[in-house]
Amino acid sequence: MPILGSHMSIAGGYYKSVIAAHKAGCDCVQLFTKNNNQWRAKPISDDDAQRFRDTLVELGISHPISHDSYLINLGSPDKELWKKSVDALVIELQRAEQLSIPYVVAHPGAFTTSS
């Protein structure tokens, strides 16, 4: 059977994305764990992570998916941007793990200049 899901906002708390997905009749939910157009991220509290996990179980949303930042560019020839991108991807994977999200959508980026 196909899995139906949608990208949902985390405004007001991670758990609210699960509620929105459930109300829309989804089996899965995709979310950004932070602002997708900023490098920095507010830490996820243990309480917020637990509430997210509890809401997944309570509402039967079995496939949570994280989406990494649009700023990440692992194909960049710029060493500073590449390093920042690697660090950001690692942080995203850690955030997904904290929320017990087993899947992360990642766009690797592109080689943007040449010599």
C-alpha cells in the first residue's frame, strides 16, 4: 500500500507537524528540524523531542522524515562553504536522531564555479 505524506510546519512545536499530518490523513510527515535558510539552529530540548516521539506513536504516523537545509552544498569547490555544509549535514543527522527520525532528505548541491 502506498504511503501518503506531506511537508508540515513545525511552528509551535515539532509535535504540531505530526498533528497536521494526521489531520490531513497522512501516514508520514516531512519537516525541517530548523529554519531551512539559516545555518544556525536552536537546540532541540529533550522535552520537545519526547513530545514529538509521543505524538507520532499516539497518532500512528510511522514514517517521519527530516529535510536538510537548502544552504548545504557538498559539491562546492569553496573550501569554507564545503566545510560549513559538511558540518550542517552532520548537525541535521544529529537532530534527526534526537527526534528518532530515521530518514533525511538531502540535496547534495552542485559544483558552482570552475578554474
